[in-house]
Amino acid sequence: MQSRDLEGLEGKSVTLTGWIDSFRQLGKITFVIMGDPEGNYQAVAREEMARKIVQVPRQSYIKIWGPVARGQGKASPFEVRIEGFEVINSADTVLPIDPASKVNSELTTRVNNRPLDLRVPEERAVFLTRAKAMQIIREFLTGSGFVEVDTPKIIATASEGGAELFKFDYFGRPAYLAQSPQLYKEELVLSLGKVFEIAHYFRAEKSNTVKHLNEFTSVDIEAAMAMRDDAMKLIEGLVREMYRGLEVNYAMPERFPVYTYEDIVNHAGLKFGDDLSSEVLNDFGRGKGYYFIVDWPISLKPFYTMPKGDALSESFDLMYGGLEIASGGQRIHQHEMLYSRLKASGLDPESFSEHLKAYRWGMPPHSGWGMGLDRLLMVLMNRENIREVVLYPRDSRHLAP
RNA sequence: GCCCUGGUAGUAUAGAGGCCCAGUAUGCGGCGCUGUCACCGCCGUGACCCGGGUUCAAAUCCCGGCCAGGGCGCCA
């Protein structure tokens, strides 16, 4: 309930439930700032009622009743004149954070007390935006002919090599938590054509940065008969749609600039084949918004990446400044080529036999990408730390809450 | 894995060897105030991460531990 929602109820008596955000006591009149999932609104108690209600601990969940009247509040043209109240469940008087936000707690303290933290409308807004973002993504991709799929997160073999995976015991056999849906989404292209998945993935890397988590959310797509440029157009369109749908002001360029890997290597004075470090990307990306880096050396990309000429690949990364938001490109669809790329990447084709099967059944050419949703949201909401846009972040130091 | 920084009331902070049995804000308890809007004023409450050491004297310096934040690497 927000003050403006009370407008149509002027003169009527209402009964509302919610929590007490704060009190402003002025002698015989007390203003009670009430909160509920929709927002904050003002209620007023006088005389005896005022004396009684201020004894209820802040953040307690209560029921109030009384008529709605026009008020003089700056942010609350309408208010509830409290005729009675009932404490449904009281809160501790010592709270680990201050939901009235008179003192701002640190991110760690807030995350450790997330449910209470989210009683702050501004903090709740982050996750309402996140929810809406996911809705926009689903609508955009579904509207573009993609089918939403669910692939397993418990897997038997490493999907791409590279990142460390979490290993665990699966009824006596070794199993891993999925690092990406890469192999499954490519297999599904065979019959579904265009697929997408929004899910959590896991990396067992002991990263200690503001942009890495051990459990993160990825938006993945894969599309039959799409070329790399089609995949790039799609993600650019999706990013634009998200800014539009979420009403985030941002000076979006006509088109996202495209740089080649070689441009950056030359700019940084590196040699072909060197990976681009955070330092190089931060330097190159300084002052830049969204842009693409294309034509990476095949040696720096996973085995399923389609080669371009001898040394390059049909790949791209979507960047924001120095931060990698997504990566993708065209994939290999020919069995023989995939087999030899596996070997060239130092992987054992035998352990990918389940996956390779699909490439003998008429696999169409295809392209796709995987996008770090948390990272995009971080940029979109102008947050410094990925943990700010994840409800219960998992990093190497935090397994709880 | 490497490196840097930091742990002071519930929360957020001041503090750089004696001015500190630790100051401020907010919270909490109390008193006053009839329209606030971070209401205000007054009183009270509550803290130096743990263990050693140096020193006449340690929140402050040194060593170790634990915990946390961040950078690099890895990676999305």
C-alpha cells in the first residue's frame, strides 16, 4: 500500500496489515510510517492510541483500522487515522540493521540479514527490477520464436573444460554441478531450432572480486541457422529492450561499437594469442558503455567455437566498460570438426560421446550466447558489487544465509 | 593460488602511545512537545575480534591467530 493507493478510499474505513517502519512522536499526535510489500504510507494516532502504539517495537507486523483522510504529509497526501490496532507478531527491539535507513549498514551486514534488508523499499526495488527483467527476457525471447527449456544441473562430465566444477557423490558415481547449459542447448537445436534457458550455474573457482560468484544466473540462447552476427543482433536487441522495459535512462548508441581482438591487442601492446587481462580490459573499456569484441583467437575459445580462417574464431564477447557481460558466437555443427577440435583442446572425445551423437543426426548450423544476468543487472542498476543484485549470494566465503 | 587493507556499542563511525574507565550519529529506555516528514529538545543505556609481547602507560606499536573487505589470477 502506498499513500496514493489510499486516495480512492478517502472517507472510508479500512483495515490494513503491514509493518511499522518508524514513528514520529509529537506530544499527543504520533505519525506511524507503515510499510508493506507495496511501499510505505502514513498513519496517524492521537492521544491514548498514540501512547499505546509507540510501545510496539518497530518492524512488528500489525493490523490497523480507521478512516482514510486527506493529510498534510509531503510524501503522503492521504493517511489512515488509526482507531485501533492489533499486534499480529512483534519484532525484536534490537535489529541487526536499520530498515528505516537512518544509518546505512554495509552490504555484508545487509546480505546477512536479507529479509529485514528487503523491508527497505529501495533495496526491495532492486529485486522487483530483477524479477521484471527476467519477465522481459522471457517475453523478448519467446516473442522472437525461442522455446524455453530446462536442462540438468547435475551432470556426469565437465561441459566445456576450463572452469573448475563442484564435484560430489551421486549414488557412488562422481557427478558435477553444471557450469553452463552449453552442450544441452546445442543438442536441442537439432529439434527445437531456437532455445533459451535462464538458470543457475556453478563454478568452483575461489574468485574474490565484486563480479564473480560461485553460483550465478545465466541467460543462454542457441539458434539454428543463425550466424554470429545474428546472435550479436539478438543480444543487442535484448539489452535495448531491457533498458526500455525497465525505464532505465541511458544514452544508448545507435549501434554497439564492434572492436576486434586484434584492435585491443594492438592498443595494449600485446601479441596475438595473449589473453586479455582485467587490467587490459579495464583500461580499454574505460569510459565505454556497451561494445563487442569479435574475432578472438580460436586458441582462447572453447572447443565448440566455429573457427574463422586458420587462427581466429566466429566469436564475440559483449562488454560494458571492462566487464564481460556475455560471450557467444557460431558453433561447430560438423561432427568431424567438433571431434578434432576436442582433441586439439586437450579433451578426450570419448567422454563427450553422448554429446557427439547428436552431430551425426543432421545438426543444423547454429549460433548462440550466454549472458551473465547478475552482471547485466549490476550495470543496469549501477551497482558496484554483484552481491547487491543477488538475494543470497554464494561466494567462497559465504555458504549462508 | 598471490597481494593489499581492515576488525571500536545493535547499526554506522571518530580515534595515529598519556587529552579516552573511549567521542558522535542512529537504535533502545525515560521525560517534554498537537501536523511531523531523517521532527525536535533533555536525561539515561550500550563497544575497543582473540592470544602473546614492547612500554611507567596500548583501541593506538610489534608478533601470531581468527574473521572480513578488496585487487590480481581463474572466469560469466
